[in-house]
Amino acid sequence: MIRKHFAGFAASALAMAVTAQAFAGTVTTDGADIVVKTKGGLEVATTDKEFSFKLGGRLQADYSQFDGVYTKNGDTADAAYIRRGFLELSGVLYTDWAYTINYDFSHNSGDSDNGYFDEASLAYNGFKPVSIKVGRFDPDFGLEKATSSKWVTAPERNMAYDMVDWANSHQNGLGLQASSTFADSFYASAGVFSKDTDDTDGNSVKQVNGRFVFAPMHDAGNVLHFGVNVASRDVSDTAFDSRYRTRMGMRGVETLGGNDAGTNGNRPVLGGSSTSAAGSYDRDDAYGLEAAFAMGPASIQGEYIARKTKADASNLEDIKGHGFYVQGAYTLTGEARGYKVGKFDAIKPANKSIGAWELFYRYDSLTVEDDNITTASLTRDVGDAEAKVHTLGVNWYANEAVKITGAYLKAKTDNVTNATAASGTTPARRTGDDSGDGFVVRAQYVF
């Protein structure tokens, strides 16, 4: 009963606060004044900025269709699923202490054992311009990763990220990171992370990350950006997933909480193994270069990423991979992409009737050298494996909350195969289907 009355009181208080904002703008209390904003979520803050909270979220609903190398049987498959469903709470606890809590209702972040928190972190900003963050959050690695999933240009981030997914995802672990934007044009971060994989002694895998960005031009529509990234993890005495694999820009090809194409999707393995035994490898390193240029409604960006998994066993060779992408975009309605030092931001429509229309094209390339593969298998031929994807698409920013994306993908692979099986038989080696086509449409709402 108490909880019911409290819930009613809280709802009434919130309603009155919103109503007061609509008529008064500022609510006066016996302490600092309170400002309530309802545009782009619900935000409540004291005028002295000592305390605040903001409630928001994002919903992304995808439908995709694909064939050829994207599927296990070479036929056409499709998928419909919630790509992201985040409820986001952030704010200032007290003066220099800030917090962020993002819960993933689509269950694509984490798992049932470790929770579905995309982020749960606490930051101390009292050492300006340095911010120190602790908790669950993604390590800093790459320009596209730094850009929010709400405002990346293509539906999925570049293919080379698939090869180094450990480098810029939390993997149910925790981290400590220091970052700073300084002298208007520079950004730097360094962090250490503990992942949820254990070695033979029960110690979690440790990882370090670093990123440095120089942006001598850093205004919307006037951007020149350069960056370098590094990530390294200790995998000695650890049984871990060493695979170099990729979705080739089509997220629906592998199960996401059971809400997509499931067993008919194909996520090719270009190197490594899902069950590398403890003692097989020593270190796993990733390096990245990034660059971007924007002038008015036009922008171009690209990243180069390399990974090396250093062998520790005498009967194994190092695994090496490298990939890159180049992306160009142009806003037909004239708006420029937003930019903050280190990352791109939203496109805000100037015309509320027609919104903003953006055309884009991206070319992805990924090559993996795994000399441990000496015999052709169901999923891999001998020799360097390669994958290339062309992505052509359009974004419609209907307003600041709604974005509709449509994209066509053309994939081509070399020395990568997949398998199928007749009912009740052992999968037989496939030939052909070294290319495939895909289409994805996304409806996004943010608040």
C-alpha cells in the first residue's frame, strides 16, 4: 500500500513538474532553482548544476533480407528484430560526480548471467580537464565506435571492427579509464579493463586501451580529424575465442536473442578458432588509424585496423589480420554532420517539413592470414581469407527524434565457404556462394 501511494505521489509530482515547466520555465525551491526540460527526454537540474538527471532512450527496429554467402544454404533469408532498445539515465550526483546507466531491453548487450547493462559507470570530473570513469562501459577504440549508434551513418559499423570486437566492447567486464579534451583540438584516453574470461588460475583477462585524436578543425561542417588507437590483452594460459570473423555489414545473419534469421544466417570465420586451448597464444594486439574530413554537407572518413594474435605454442603460427573502410556522405538538404572533438554527432534537420536527407557509400575490406589452416574445412579454404563489402544507402532524419535508414549491401569473399546439410546427414563441404546481396531498413526513435 505504501509503495502504491508513493508511486502515485511520484507520478503526480512529475506531472506537476512538467506542467510547471510548460508555464513557468523555472521552479523555485528553498534551495537552488530547478529547471525541467522535456525536449529530447526528461531532464531535471538545479540552476547551479550541482545535481541533475536526464531520462532518455533509443529504439531501433530492423528488417533485413540477404542471400548467397550471407546464408548457410545459399538461398534467401530474412530477419526482423529489435537492434537496440535502450533506457538511458544519466546526470550529476554531486558537483563533480557524474553517472550513466544504460539498460538494454533488446538483450544484445551482455547475457542473462551478467546482466544487460550496456553501460553502468561513475565518473569523477574534479580534475578538469581530465575525467576518470569506472564501471561497465566500452573501451575507447575507433572513430565509428566513439560516435553514438544513434548517429553512425550506415546501419552497422565497419567490418574491421568485427575482427577486434574485444578491443571496443565491454564483454561483461569492468574498466577504469582517464580521458581528456584539451587545447580545443586534442582528445586522449587511456584505460585498463577486466573481462569476463578467466585463465587457468581463475584470473580475469586484462586489457589496456589507448586513443589519441588531433582535430585542428572541429566545428560542424568544418572538420579535419586524425586519430590513433591501440588495444592489447593478455591471453596466456587462457582458453579463449580467437576467431577472426565478420558479419559483413549484415547484423541479422546471426542470432540476437533469437530474434533474427537464427540458424540460416552465416557469419564466416576468416581465421582462429572458437576453442583455442590455454597456452596456445600469448598476447592479442590491435592497432588503428582514423581520419575524417567534412566541409558543409559533405564528409569523408576512414579507418585502418590491424590485429595480431601472437602464438605461444611451438606448433602454432601467429594469426594476423588487417582491414579498412572508406566512407563518403552527402546531405542533399544542406545540413552538416554534428561534430565534437573525437566523434561525429547528429544531423539536425533545418526544414521541419521535409527533414534532412543524406546519401552515403562505404567500401569495407578485410584480410586474414592464418597459416595454421593447412587443410580445407567446412568453413575455410587454405590461404589468406578476404572479404569485401560495398554499402550504398540513404538516411532520412524526419526530425531530431526519428531517423529512417535504407541500405543495400554487396559482399564478396575469397577462401571463405560455409556449410549446409540435408536432413539427417553430416554437413558436406559447399562450393560457390562466394558473394551475396543484402538489404536492411531501420526505423529509429530517440528521446
